[in-house]
Amino acid sequence: MKTDDRARCKHIGDEGEKKLFGKTVSVAGLGGAGAKLIGLLARENLNLRLVDRGRVEEEDMHRLSLYYEEDITKFKVKQAKARLLAINPTVQVKSFHEEITDESFFLFKGDVMVDATNNDEINAMTLVGVPKKKIPLLIVRYSGSKARILVLQKKAPAKLLEKIAFKGLEEEGVYGPIASVAGSLAAGEVLKVLLGEKKSYIVEVDIWTSKMKVVKL
């Protein structure tokens, strides 16, 4: 996808395009938010490293914007890579069909790491493990009609997870559009970080009530 063919956002411009060139984003979790996120990042010509061991499930299709019906039961990383290359044949995508554990953290390389697993235990691991790599970390959470995106560029206490946690999907369910909203917001935050944003904060949104706020850390 040629960058010259796009109308550039004034916040990015030619200099921003140069900064983004060659950058790599690692993404754990290719469900609702993760699928939307990587689709947008592929359109920005960012290199991607994808980690997920799950399959595309029919019951989740209302929030899986990247996948098609024919992808159901197939591995997410394999289908995601195929879809991304169809969107942008020039994007570099490395996919890993792996469980996300302390031992698999060596897979998370690049300039930014995004945990889009929506999983408490994995979030706890990334909050400890990723800062050791000295790269920015984003954690994306959603449930019901709400989402929170943590942008972290410094060491943080484990209790920080309490500020982004939600009740489980089993209890709250998922309002389909929130997954795409969470992924889109996360994509925007990734670009801001790659362009030089140094602050840490939490973005909160409820698309049912149309409310949004930013909590500084």
C-alpha cells in the first residue's frame, strides 16, 4: 500500500510517515479488539508480529471484524495473516501459533507491544514482563459496552490492573461495536506512541452512553 496514495492526517504528515516507516508492533490476542487493531495497523504499513493460539469461533463473529465465515474453526493467526496480506500485500507479518506465557515473551519484539487478549492473567504477565524489554505497552480491555486502553511507558505496580479490569464477558456480554471501537482507539494510541508520545494514561469509553475520558498516570 503506497503511502503517497493516501490523504495524510495533519498530525502525521511527511515527517510522521518517515518516523513510522519500518516500525514493528507485536500484538497478543487476535479476537475482537486485536483483529480490528491489526487491520488498521496493516493499512499504515507497520510491520506486525502476531501471537495467538485460538481458533475463530462462530459465537464471536459479531465482533470479529477481520474474519469471514469461511475462517470459522481455523487458527486465528493463520487466517489473520492471510487477511492482512489481502489488505496490504507489502506489509510484513510474522505469526506465531503459541500460548501466551512467560516463556513466550521472547516473541514480543519491536517498537510497541499490545496485549489485546482481554485476559486478567495474561495482562498481569505483560504488565511485569514487557517493561523489562523497555518498550511501550498497551493493554486493551472491553466488556459490555465499555473499553479501557492502558498506555504504559514506565514501570507500574500490579494494582494498576484494577483500574482497567472489567467484569467477565460471561456476566456482562459484549455489545459488538465496542470491540471495534477498542481496537480503533488502540491503533490510534499505537501511532501516537510511535510518533513520540511519552505519557502514560488510560483511555476509557462507553459507547452506549457516548462518554469518554482520559485518566493520567
